[in-house]
Amino acid sequence: MHNMLMGPLWGIVTIAILVGAVTLGCFVAMFKFLIRPGEHDPHHPKYDILRPDR
Amino acid sequence: MAVTVQDLSRTGPTPIRGEQDDHELSSIFKAYTVSATFWLIFGTAVGLLLAFKFGAPDFWAGKYLTFGRLRPIHTNDVFYGWASIALVGTAYYVTVRSCGTKLYSTALAWAGLWLFNIAAIAGTIALDLGYNWGDLEYREWPWPIRLVFLAALIVTVWNILATIARRESQDIYLSNWYIVGGLLWTCIICLVAVLPWYQYGLGQVTISGYFMHNAVGMWFTPLALGLFYYAIPKVLNRPIYSYALGVLAFWTNLVFYPMLGAHHFLFSPLPWWLQTTAIICSVGMLVPVLGGGANYLLTMRGRYHGRIESYPLAFLFVGVLCYVFGSMQGTVEALRSLQAIWHFTSFTVGHSHFTMYGFVTFAAWGGIYALLPLATGKRPGQLGMAVHFWLATTGVAIYVISLSIGGTIQGLDWVHGKPFIQSVVDMEPYYLWRGVGGILMFLSHLVFVWNVWRMTAGKPGDAPSPIMQSEEAGA
């Protein structure tokens, strides 16, 4: 879809590369933590909230 | 190394609270929930009236009941009355319990509740009298009233931060990152929205996009996600699948979300690079959404039966699903080719209910059903929760599906150059189904009132403990 306000092509390409690289890095990190969550140490904070409230 | 329940009993700080502290926290949680429930009933009654005004525009068409006045009353009251107060109430409970300490100041918590309510009451009256800030969505309240809301936020974040500062553990639990983040970000967002000197021309358009989207994504979303990170593990008696993934989702939400607002103004005179950045960041939001959603669902893995037996978990489960699919729908809507069809149609109304109702409201209900009985020692009835769940789930499904189909037809009519009135005629059956869905949703809210009564002041019900048996105990 063409628009007269499209702006300079290299500006669009630069934005796409920069933000795209950050996005890609985040996706890689996301899959890393999904595949290997780790955190088996019983002193990890995620286990603390399971204690009885009283 | 696997972690057992026996290990857990040895970990964590020793609670230093007393009976009086627990009683005060319970009173605050109850008051926030009851107050929020009032705004839920009022705000959605107005919403239901609005839904039927599409079919019968002349019904109750007096000056104070026109669509233009009632529509912002509905949106602002469910945003700042219902969802804000409900989520802040649960946030107080989550912060105090996860920090293993007592609330910093009971007086500040009560002051915050009064300020939230004063803002909502004054805002409702102002809007109904015709004092509207104009075409600035979700900030239609006159600016002095929005300052009262900002004061409520500041009081709350001060109280929460001071409570976290006196925690016994070294770490700050993940939920508190989201809660504090949401409160601080929203203070900034409200401040930006009220400062006057760039609120004209394209600057006003940019700020409008910034505020309207971040009021959802940097306020309700982090508070609801923070609630998920506490309530889901608590109910399941099982830790969150990946804590690190929750941290990644927190930071990526902060990286991508603040730049989304301009996707509400694609094809507008806003700079094209800003629109493009908004679209790319909308795609980037798939990281916290998919990562966060997978984290919650993997925490629930293997406990499918629990979602049928435990209604708190069922509410949280639907909330997670609507978070994932509603947010992905938002990403798709941000693409230029699709927004050319869907923008300005009822599809976006369906999307906002998919997220604000299916995600945020179900998260608040799940959190209240999971945690309020722990605070008060009173449980709702199992039948009451079941009726609430199925009415609300069926209602929102009918609402969202009908508006999504109808909105698409509406958009295609406009793209094909058909007369505007043709799109109105084509929408007629979908407006009817929207009303049917709205009735079911509203009926579910009345049942919720009954359930809140039983969890606070009334006779307790027969529902089982919201905390399920641990796997070791069940084996």
C-alpha cells in the first residue's frame, strides 16, 4: 500500500534493522529460557511464595 | 535437582506479622474489592445501556443520557473505578505476602482508596454534566480530576515501595517488579498527559496515542501480570516455570510498549517513521506476550483437571489465554494492510473487550477468588463461582466474536466504497448479539457481587480451598 508520506527508504530500512535486531535478540533469549528454565536451587525466590501465609 | 514441599518449608523468610497486621491487610483488601465491585456494576450497567442504544438510539435520549456523555463514563469507570481499584487491592495483598512483612502504612492505603473513589465520582459527575476534556480517549476527565487520580497513584506507589523496602528476603519477588513498574510508569504517563505545553496539533495526537495505549499496557497489563506471577503458582502450589523468562518479559514490555501508541494513527499526518516504529514495536511485543503466556501455561502443565475443579484457576487460565490471543490480535491490527480495514470499525471495540475484559477483568476475578478467601478466611460458594465463570465466559465470547465478524464486514463495506448506511444495516444483527453478550456479562457481575458478599461480610460458601494440593501430597 503506497502512501505519499512514505518518507525516505533508507530511514525506514534503518529503523527496521535496528529495532528488528533488538526484537530478534529478545526472541532468542525468550526461547533460551523456555527450553532451559533452570532455577532448581531451593533458595531461589520463586519458591518462597509457596510457603504458608501463616 | 528437584525441589520438594519439604524443602520449601525450610526456605524463605520468617513472617514477622501479627494478627493485627493480618486483620488490617484483610480490611484493606476487602474495602478495595467491594469498592471496585460497585464500579464494575455501575460502569457495566452504563455499558449495557450503550450497547442497546445502537439498536434504539432514542431510548433514554435525554441530555444526561446521550451516547456522547455515557460512553466516556463507561470506559473511565471500568478503567479507573473497577480495574484500577481491584488490581491495587490485590497488589497490596501480593506485595505484603510475597515480601513476608507487614504493610508500611494502613492510613496511606485508605487514603489511596478515597482518592481513587473521589476521582471516579467527580469524573463521572463532570462527564455527565458535559465537562469533557474533549476527544482525548481515556483521559476525558477534566485535568484537576486526573490530578486526584495521580495523587492516588503516588500514595499507592509510596506505600508499596516502602513495604518492599522492609522485606525480610534479599530478592524482590517478580510480581513486585510488575506492580512497582506499573505504578511508576503510570505516574509518568498521567503526568505527561496533563502537561499543557505540547498538547496541540500533532503533538496532541502523539500524546493521545501514547496515553491511551499505555494507560492499558503500562498500567493494567503489568498489574495483572504481576498478579498472575503470584496467584498462579500459589493456587497450583507449584513455582512459576521460569523466573528468568518473567524478568525478560518485564524488560521487553518496557522496551517495546511505550512506542506503540502511534499505531492508532496509521495513515495520519504523524511522521511515517514514528508509525513504522510503532508497527515494529507492536511485533516486538510478541516477545513478552508469547514468553509470558508460555511461562504461565507451562506452570499449569499437567494440571488440566484442576482447571475444571478450581474456579480461581479457571478464571486465571481464561485470563492468560485472552492475554496471549488478545495481544497477538493487537499486533496483527497494527499492520497497515489490516488496519486499513479494521480501524474505525467495531472490530476495535471487540479487541478492547477481548483484552480489558477477557484478560484484565478475568485476571482480577481470578486473583480475588484465589486470594481474598486467604485474607478473610471466608470462601464463596462453588455454584456461585461456576455461574459467574460460565456467564462471563459465554458473554464475552459472544460479544467479541460478533463484533469481530461485524467489524470486518463494516470495514470491507467501506473499502469497497459502499454507502455508509449499508455498513449500518449490515451491522444490525451483530449489534443485537453484542447486546446479548453484554446481558450475560452483566448478569455474571451480579453473581460476582453475591460471591464478594460471601467472601467478606456474609455467610461463607462451600467452595474448596483456592490452594490446590501439591503434587507430592497428592501422590
